[in-house]
Amino acid sequence: MAMTVRLPEELDAQLEAIARARHTSKHAVIIEAATRFANSESKTDRVLSIADEVTERYAETLKRLEDA
């Protein structure tokens, strides 16, 4: 899917430097960064979901530990 991204000049320059150092394009650098971000967010959502499940499942035990 095509998309136009307007970047601040400083960020554009940083991406250009990274792309040059890696002998690749800014597009490839942005795709890699977006993929890492999406994966990180997905993992965070899963961890928070598991934490909610554990909290709910062991609510009584956690309350007893809190009161101990």
C-alpha cells in the first residue's frame, strides 16, 4: 500500500545516515523500524492481557498476600 510520510528534517537526516551506513534505502529502514515497533506493541498487549488474566485468576490469593 502506498503512503506518504512527512518527516522532520532532523529525523530524515538520521534515517539517511542509517540507510547510507547499511547500504540500503530509507524505505527499508522505515519498514524495519515500523515492523519492530508493531512487534513490540503486540508483545506489550499480550503481556498486559496475561497480567490481567493472572490478576483475575489469582485475585483472592493476591488479596490474602496483601493482607499478610
